Amino acid sequence: MSGQWRHDGPSTPDRIRAGAGATLNTARSPRAALVAVAAVAVVLVAALIWATVSFGGDGGATVADPARSPSASPSPEPQTSPTTPAAPEGPVPDGDYQIRPDGGDTCLVLSEHPDGLPDRFVVAGGTCDDTRSHLALTAVDAQTVRLAFLDPGFTEFCLQPDGPGLADDTAKPEDLYYFAPYSCDAGQRLQEFTLVADGDLFRIQTAAGQCLTVFTEWSLPAGDGVGTAPCDPAEGRTFAFTSL
């Protein structure tokens, strides 16, 4: 079939103008305006839905609010390790010492017994040149200490006043007792000594209230005699603790 040009119809440009004019007239009517507004609204709603799905939907990355998330676990409480009770601190730090009368050149040392008794030892004020002058100090509380011997033959012995019938609450200030090595016993009050500061030195007071004293006029095999006496005057009753 062959096409045939319509010579009696309007030209193509005229048809276009006529159609456009009809469309414009139709668009100017109130009903057409409402339809156009509705169409625009539909387009906007569709665009909003698309944007929501694209940026906040299942396929998009979202930031969860930890405070509102049911799966968020609370921050753990800080863990505190149990504290070990601090060891008591005495007036002199725990350690190994030589104890020097009046801060001088002699030391408290182990000595043979003055009566020559076998296997009996006492304490004297003698030379500081061997391990018989070495003692370990351990604090009992803020003022009280124990003194243990460090000489290889006496490592299980502690300093203690020595005398017949001596108890920690019966000695009179003027009673004289030796000091000697006794088996260390944490429950023995006579092995506890109160250190009383006297300037840079200390007085060594027994549980019975007497003081360890050096008597220069009394001799023992290893040096001057050492025994109990009233705590005054200070002479012969003050001591320096020299760290080893």
C-alpha cells in the first residue's frame, strides 16, 4: 500500500501549533490545575521514599545509638584487685643492722658467758668486725621491734633479757639482767623492744620498762657488760642503728 499525502489537511507545523494551543487551554482550566498539583505531589512523595530507602533503609549504613540498642552491653565496672595489708612501719626501717652504743665504734655482740658456762652466750659491747654483731630488725608496730641474730650459728635466736624468774611485768627498774639469745618466739613479749627516740639515737626499752644499758666498768669476755637498768640517765643507754 502506498502512502498518500493529504493536501486538504493542515500542514504539520499548523497541527503542532493547534495541538499545543488545545493543551494549553486545557491546562488553564481549574480541574487541570488540580491534576497537575496532585501529580507533582506524587512525584515528591516518590522521591522522598526513594531517598529514605537509599540512605536509611536496609541497604544503607546506619549508626546505632548504643544507649538505645537492646544488644548494647553496659560498660564493665572497673576491677579492683584486693589490697594486701601494709606491713607495720617501726621507728627504724626493717633491715639488717649493727647497733652501736652512743653511736660510737663498738657494737652489741654475742659473747661467751662470764661464768664460763658451756653453750651459754650473752650480749656485750665489743668490736664490730664479725657477724656476731649483725642483727635483723623487724617492726611489730609503730614503736616496737624484734631483734634477731644473723650469725650463722644463731639464726634462729632473738634478743631477750635473761634472768631467773624474769617476766615482762615483774622486773624492777634497778634489777640487773643479762641480755642473751633465745629461740625466737612471736608470742614472747620479752623479745619485743620499744625504740624511744633520743635525738638521732634510740633507747631500747624492754617490755618490763627497763632499758638496755652498756656498763663500761663491767667486763665480759667479748667486751663491756650489757644488762638492764633504769632508763635514765641517757649515758650508755642510747644507740645508733647502722645499716649493713
